Amino acid sequence: VQVIAERIKALRQARGWTQSELARRMGVTRNGINSWEQGLSMPSLSSLVELSKTFSVTTDYILGLEHLQTINVSGLSERDVAILAEISDRLRMSR
């Protein structure tokens, strides 16, 4: 449960969203988001799927079963995908 809570919070914060903003995007209450992030409750299966779509990650990533975060590149040009790959590589090397 704690891994899920940490992933949801980190994904939300990485986008600069408040709990209220995420709640609005998902059609749930801010208290619901807070409960997930505190590890007090678990997202339902449908909410888990919606979280994965909202954040463009797999459900396995949110559940802590997968360590790789993915980016949905559908609709992007080959050039844009290449730019994203280059940025990702640079960020990994700067750590």
C-alpha cells in the first residue's frame, strides 16, 4: 500500500498538480486522493486504470510491480520521440 501511495503522490507532484487538480481530472474527491497518498485506502480497480491513463504510466508501475515509468508517445512525430529519448538519457547521466 505504501508503494502505491508514494507513486501516486510523486506522479502528481512531478506534474505540479495539487490534490484538488488530480481529483478534478479524475472525477473523484480531494479527500479520496489524500487517502490514497496517505496509504489509508487503495484506489479501486477503475480508479487505478484511470490513474494510469492520467499519468501515462502502467498500472504495474503504480502498483510497484514495475520500476520503469513509461511515456505515451502516440501521436508524436519520430523527431519528437527522439528528442524525448535524448532528454531522458541526459537526465539519467546527470544523476
